[in-house]
Amino acid sequence: MGDLYAEWAKVYDSYYPDRSEEVEFWARQAAEHGLHLLDLMCGTAEVSLALARRGNRVLGVDLSPAMLSVAAGRLAAAADYPARNLSLAQGEAGALPAPRGAFDFAVVGGNGSFNHLDDKEAHAALCELRRVLRPGGGLGMELVNPHLLKEVYPVRRFGPLRPLPGMWAEKVSHNHYDQVTRLFHIRQVAQYEIDGERGEFEVDFALHVRGLDEVHTMLEAAGFGRVRTYGGYDLQSFDSWSSDLLVIAQS
């Protein structure tokens, strides 16, 4: 499969709102375990850099060269000394470029990036995460709320939540939930203009819809315990209409 984010990476950050609340949440969770952090599926490393600026030593890992290119540009533009606490690497979730026990806490965010993985890939990724976490280390995951996926509109048209200077973009998402396979199929068509340069892209992908019981079972099978769940960065309880499914576990 090619790089899903080859063009999407150029406008990716604009489709996130302000991420300060997200950063604060992960920083609090990580502080319970230590300063050596892994940000898996780090994307453009916006969260990775913010965590590094809080005094953590962070490795950001992503499969997409396009996303890492944007991340490298962000890191190069960061003149402050704490930015040196962040390093970047390309790698797969099931074969992480790090030794055993290297991290105190691992973040798998990206608004449900983990849901791109099928069951075999997800198990391999969780086993790798447990390998690179020290005993007693922590794991934090942001998954998609399975109930909200089933209720989503078949067609959505939306613009950036946080437009970047000199940028215009519009994206149309065609969505279909398959109740038999429990796959949420998405086809996104987008057009954008950045500093007068126009572009467009179309991507097709599927998210694996997993309920809480399945998530618990997967974590336990990989050796994680003490699982906690939240419905938002403010630590609200998770329910069917929560905007997020945040999962915290211990290795």
C-alpha cells in the first residue's frame, strides 16, 4: 500500500482544532510514569513537539514519509532548546525502532489511527509496545468511539477547523459502515490551495470498529493490565456519545 498521507499531510494539521487540551492530557498521564516517551503514529509531530517542550524526551514514529517530512520541517523551524528533546523515525507499529524497555510511557493518538490496523496488526503493535515499555510503564491510546462511527452521516463536507496562513481547503467524506465485517469504509476527496499552489487528493481506507470488551481483550492478550477508559481529555466517563475513547493501560 502506498503512502495514504502523501497529499493529505499538507493540510492535515488544519483539520485539527487547538490541541493544547490533548497535549495537557497526555502530559499528565505520562508524568505518572517518567520522562522517556514514545509517540507512535505521531503524524506531523505537533503533539510530540509539545510534549518535548515540557521536558520529556520523545521519539516520534510514523509509517508515512509525507507526514514525517512535515514533522521534520516543524522540528527544523523550532529554535527553542527543548525541541532538541524530540527525535523522529520511520517505522511500522509492529516493528518499532527501539530497544526493549526504552520508554516510560507510549502515546498512540492521531484521532483513532490505531483503528487503521486489522486484528493481526493490532496485536503485533500492542506486543511491540509492551516490549519497548519498561515494566510498569504506561500506554495511552485514542481510539474512535464505535457507536459514533455507526451513527455518522453517509456524506460529510467540511473545511479546516484551524486554517493555516495562506491556505484554503475543502474535504468531502463518503462513509459506509459494514455491519457484517464491522469495517467503517471512508473515501475522502479534497481540494486545497497553499500559497497559490492548488492540489487535490482522494484516499480510501477502512477503520476497524472495536467495542470496549474487544479493546480490553486485546490489551490483556498483549500483557497489559490496569485498564482505564475516559470519554474526553477532561477525564469524563466514557459513554456511547463521547467524542473520544481514551484508553490508559499499564505494562
